[in-house]
Amino acid sequence: MPKLKTKSSAKKRFKISATGKVLTAQAGKRHGMIKRTNSQIRKLRGTTTMSKQDGKIVKSYMPYSLRG
């Protein structure tokens, strides 16, 4: 049986946490910061956990992730 390939785009954008959740960057930070409030910008720092349903799809893109 041949090895499965990991989606290159997924390995660059997502990370699997120690508990198996999918971590991703916060959405809504690419442009238009001038119209967002300072508190919105503060809340969008760092990473967030993906929903369980979406995380399941992302994990299928990374078959050999250690904590999959």
C-alpha cells in the first residue's frame, strides 16, 4: 500500500494541539484594521481552536500528524 500524501497547504496553516484539537490563526486580520475597534484587534491576536467538525476535515489532510 503506498503512503498517503499530506496536503502542503494544510501543514503550513494548521497545527495539532497535544489534546488533538486543530489550532489555526484568527480570521479577520488581513486588512481593514482601521475600521475595527482596538478591543476587536486585541481579541484577534494569536491562534484559536477550530470547531470539532472543521477540525475533522483538516485532520484528514494530515494523515501522519503525530497527535491526529
